[in-house]
Amino acid sequence: MDIKEIEAKVRAFLIDELEIDEDKIYDDSRLKEDMGIDSLEVVDVVVLVEQTFGIKMKNEDFKVVKTFGQFCAFIAEKLA
């Protein structure tokens, strides 16, 4: 799966499941500050990543992953 496919899937669940406005999702959009993902929604994102990509993610991973682009790159790295 290439990065564009990952970005499309992540974008889809952020819009559908977390109801984030599509206009707020850019490569350099910050997950918390720009998209408004709070600590409770981080748990939802972890579950969605596991369901969508079959990879484990921890809440602590969000201390390093700050932007949408970093988030997708993190998933790509785990899938490699």
C-alpha cells in the first residue's frame, strides 16, 4: 500500500468517524491543534488504525506524531 492509499483511508475515517471537516486535513495539519483531535478521540483513532490497517498503535505514539503527514508516514513505516 503506498502513501497516497494510506492518506485516503486515514482521511476517510477522520471525516466519517470523527466528523473532522475535510478542509482542515492537509499534510501539515496538526492533529490536536488544527483538527481538534482530543485525548478521547486518540483512543478512537488507535482503534480505527488497528481495524483499517491491522497494525498496533499506542496512545504514546501521538507524542511523536503531530501532523497528518507524520501520522500517515508512521502508518506506512509500520506496514513496510
